[in-house]
Amino acid sequence: MDLFFINIAYASESVDQFIVNVDKLIINPLILFLFALAVVYFLYGIFEFVSNQENEEKRTQGKKHMIWAVIGITIMMGVYMILHIIMNTFDIKGINPEQGTVNLPPAD
């Protein structure tokens, strides 16, 4: 009887490949898009600040856009740095976030 034994299901190669493809084809491009969007938002804030020198309300709005863009860029870079610190601290090998590859040893 198998009532007292835990059945362990191991991930097949197709599931691993699916996760790698989702990371490589969806998540990484989405992160790059959000980073580019934050840079464009910052540049828009600069444009708004410089082009409306006589209107104090528009200049304040441009400052807000620049500040929020810098906050967004800082958060994205902070998450990336925390990921690398964790990987280096625990000596995790086989994961490459830049390429979206995961090569872990097989489970025993």
C-alpha cells in the first residue's frame, strides 16, 4: 500500500524548457520594455521642464515626472542587484538571468 509514502513528481524536460522560454521570451523583454519606458518618461519630464520655463505648474509637473522615472529606474536596478547579491551569496550556479538559462543539477 502506498498510503504512507509520498509520491514525488519530477519536472520533465518540457516543463523546464517551458519555464526557460517564458522567462526568455516574455519576462526579460517585459523588463527591458519597462526600463525603456521609465527612461522615456524621464526624458519627457526633462522636455516638459525645459520647454515650459514661464509656467511654474508645468515645470512642477515635469519635475514630478523626472522624480517618478528615477524612482522606477532605481527600483528596477535594485531588484536586479538584489538578485545578483543573493546568487553570489549562496553561490548559486547554473542560472544566468541575462540569457534566461537555467542549468541545475538533476534532483536525487
